[in-house]
Amino acid sequence: MVAMTDAKIPTEEELRERLTPLQFEVTQHAGTERAFSGEYWDNHDPGVYSCIVCGTPLFRSDAKFDSGTGWPSFWEAIDPAKVELIEDRSHFMRRTEARCATCGAHLGHVFNDGPQPTGDRFCMNSASLRLEPDSPADDAETPAEG
């Protein structure tokens, strides 16, 4: 699928048509899926996790780890500029919200209890992500043309 990072951001109507109710609630209203219920919390397939709204590549599977929380967790983003970090004081807590820097979609939260080398845990909602699997060509060298 082609990333929409150079295209216009979908309207609310377009998003309601394209996203599931849970994906819409999570990305547009900072909702949270139930722990251990999302598609990617226990997924180990290689690939790139992109924003479900705009297609911006956000996390690589090789930065994913089992945090034991029931949500997909990553120790770093592909590019820190692609994930906007915002102070979140909702629900009587002080946390750091992670949003897609391209379209503003809510992704999840970032905590400082992750593994090294960063110590970060990007605790994301599966509903805000789409896994774009590595193709077999990504794993094999392309033969030289003769």
C-alpha cells in the first residue's frame, strides 16, 4: 500500500467509512483498546508498522518487544520526528501521549520503563497501526542484471 504522507489527510466522513469503530475511537478520540485484545500485541511478523489513518511508517518490527502489558510495544520509532509527544494529564495521571506527527492520530503513550538502548516503551494501540509485512525480496539480495 502506498503511504498517504504526501496526500491530503482524510476527512472525518472518509475516516468513518474506512476505519472500524474502534480504529476511529482510538485514533480520533484518544481511545484505548482493551489489553490483550488488539491484532498486534503478540504479533512477531517482520515488517513496518504504519499509521492506520495516513500510512506514515512509524515503527519497525525489530524494535518491538514483549512488554507484558497486552499492547504492542516498541523501544524506538523509525524516525522520532514522525511521532509527536504531548503531555497528557487526563484520567488524573501524567503521561506522554504519542500521536502521528503527519495526521495527528492518537497512537498510544510512551513510558520510560522500556529496554535499552533507549529505555523507552512506546505502548501503542493495535487499532492505530497497520503492519506492512516485509516482502520476500526484502530478505533476499536482488540478482544482478546481466
